[in-house]
Amino acid sequence: MNPYLLYLAVAGLFALLGYLAHDVISRRRMGSARERANVVLDEAYDNAERIKKEFAVQAKEEALQRQAEFEREVRETRIEIQQREQRILAKEELLDSRTAALESRERECNKNLQRLEDKQQQLVEREEDLRRVEIQQQKRLVQISGLSVAEARRLLLDQVRQTTQHEASLLAREIEEEARRTSEHRAKEIICHAMERYAAEQVSEAAVTFVPLPSDDVKGRVIGREGRNIRAFEAATGIEVIVDDTPEAIILSGFDPIRREVARLALTRLIADGRIHAARIEEAVDKAKIDVERTIREEGEQAALELDVHGLHDEEIKLLGRLKYRSSYGQNCLQHSKEVAYLAGVMAAELGENQKRARRAGLIHDIGKAIDRDIEGSHAEISRDIALKHNEHSDIVHAIEAHHEAVPAQSILAVLIQVADRLSAARPGARRDSLESYIKRLRKLEALADSFDGVSKSYAIQAGREIRVMVEPDTVNDEGTFALARDIAGRAKEELEFPGQIQITVIRETRAVDYAR
């Protein structure tokens, strides 16, 4: 047999066996795939049924929930409708009651109107009767007196005129006296009210300034070799430097307060820096001048801001700030100007005048004091010229030039500035001479109270506006305290001069003391 054919036969047999085996395996696989597909389909159907049931349950729950919400809204709507119906019914009842009341009032008004018409008719009839009686009386008077109606009327009018003129003159005199008393009392009230509403600290200026030192060793560096540093400092500042035995302090002496402030700042910085020589001194003085100029402007702006004064010229602001370093009789000029502005504004408000204009005039009334050492003339004239230069209102200019009565006051504003200026200068503690007179007045008040019999001790309090008098209980009884207070008030009014009023309080105290042993 041919081996080739045998080979082919064997190959065909193996191919047939392989095909048969593959067919069997494929059929088995298809069977298992069908089974798995059936399982998957069954699971899908089950899931679908479960999901369907869940959706059905959820839909039922949502339907029930919406139905419940709808029913709740329906109930609320019904309740609201019922409430509105009740309110409408109540309003209808109220309207019905008001309508009934109006109808009853209308009937009452008609009755009153009818009564008034009847009374009016009666008055007309009575007036006619009186006119007839008057004509008859006039005829009888003419027959009795022998005067005509015109002559009698003229005679009567002359008598009435004379009587009225006399009464009018008496009434005018009484009114004038009452107006004088009332105006004086009112003026005192306004002044006292303005003084009570303002309180400010008072700073006394002097011609020297003390500069503290960390130690006395610094004095040698300030003086320098052969006094070079101190001479350079005095030449740069124009202020005398006094180095004496005062412990840990150097005295700066000079009448120009601005230069003295520049010197103080410069020396303080030099001491803090430790490097004191001619070049450093000039640099420190230049910086101090810049700082002082900035402070001057800030002080002027702050003063205008505090008093609500707007629109001041830059030069006025600077001059106003320079008043911080100017004093008069120990009173700081900037503080004095602020006080005058405030007091004038308060009094203007009490009198119904322009407050802003009064504060503005009070703030700049002494602005000339900032440069009165460099320009000839009184500070009132210099202040007036500055105000004219910067186009201030004519009333303000007049008030400035008249605040020391150099010219007669011709406006209420000028009088207010005069009064405010005197109040600021004369209030207790403002100026050195005023302080002395203030203390004398308090002592005189206490001495007057002590002079009465039965007074053990008296104390003047509240800046002399009240005095409390302690009396001896054995000498003065309870009724006598009232008489004593009246007597002290009478003598104080006759013998003392004081602003406003003084309250006299008499205190009588009885103490019973015993000891238990």
C-alpha cells in the first residue's frame, strides 16, 4: 500500500475525529450559555418585577403625601376664609353702629340748629327793642342835658381818652419795669447756662521751659568744648540755654513761645540721639521747625473742626494754630478763643441768632495776637484787618473790632462776642488776677455768713454758687434756720457782687450721745 495514501487516510481520520470532538464541545458550550442566559433573564425579570413593585409603592406614598398636603391646605384655606368672614362681619357691625351713631348725631345737630335759629330770631327781636329803647334814652338825655348827641359823644370820648392815656402811661411804665427786670434775669440765665455747659482745662504759659535729662553727665555734651555746642544751639534757635545746678534739667528761656518749642523739640532729640555737634544741631533745629509748623496747622484745623467752623483761609488756620503758643495773663490764647466761640454760640442759640456766625467770630476774634509782636497796632485792629483781608462777613468784622469796645457795638453779634470774651477771661481760674479776686470773693462770702449769731462754720462750695452754713442747735431753732437763710441772702445781695445766684443752705443738727457702761 502506498504510504502517501496511508498518510492521507490517517490525516483525514484525525481531521474527522477533531471535527466531531469540536462539534460536541461547541454544543455543550451552547447549552451552558443558554442555561446562563436563561438564568440572567430570570434574574432580570425578577429585578424588573421588584423595581416595578417599589415604584408602585413609592408612587402610592407620594400620592398619599400629596393628598394629605392638599387636604391640609384646604383646611387652612377654609380657616382663613372663616377668619376673613368673621372680620368682615365685625367690620359690618362696627359700620352699622357708627352709622347709627352718626344718624343720632345728625338728628341732635338738626335739633341744635333749630334751637340756634330760634335764639337768633329772639336776639334780632331783642336788638330791635334795645335800639328803640336807646333812641328813646338819647332823646331824654338831650332834653335833660341840653346837649346834642354829637356834643355828648365828643365829651364822653374826651373823658375816655384822658382816662385811657393815664392808664396807658401807667401800664407802659409797669411793662417797661417788668421788661427790664425780666431781660436782666433772662440775660443772667443765658450767661449762666452758657458757662455751665462749657468746662475746659486751663494751661498757664511761662517764659521758660524745662527739658529733662537722663543724667547730669549730658550737660557737658550739651555745652560742648569751650561752649561751642551751646552757642551754636542758641544761634540756631534764638533761645537762651541755662545750664545751672538744677538736677537733671536744662532751662530754655525766651519770650517767643514758638521758638522755645522749636528749641525744646530739637534739644530733646539731640539728647536722645547722643550726637551733639554744630552740624547735627542745625539739622535737628530745621526738623523741629518743620514739626512745629505742622503742629500749628493741625491745632488750627482741630480747633475749627471742634467748633464746626468751615471755610477758614489757610492763613487764618495757621494764625489760629500759632495761638496755642501765645498766652495772655497766664491764659492760653487758643483755649480762650475756643471758649469765646463756644460761649457765643450757646448764647446765640438761646437768643435765636446765627450760631455758626457767632462761633466763627468768637474763634478768630483774637487771631491778631499771633502776630501782634511783629505788626504795630492793637490785636483787635490786627484781627479786624486779617478778617477784612480774607473777606469775612461784615458782622464778624465789626464784632472783632468791637470786642474790647474800641468802637461802639452796633449788632447783637458784637455784644455776644464782648460778653463771651469777658466770661472766658473772668471765669474762676482762667487768669492769674481773676483767680485772686475769685478767692477773695469766696472768703468774703464765708466771712459774711460767719458774722451772724449762732453760726458755727460756713463752707463756700460749687465755685461760690452755694454756701452751706452750720449753726449751733442750742442757739438757733428750726424756725430760725429759715430766717437766718433769708438774712444771709439779703446781706449777700447788698454787700457782694457775684454772677448768677448763690444758694444759701442752713444746716441744724442735734446729736444725742450717751454711753452704756
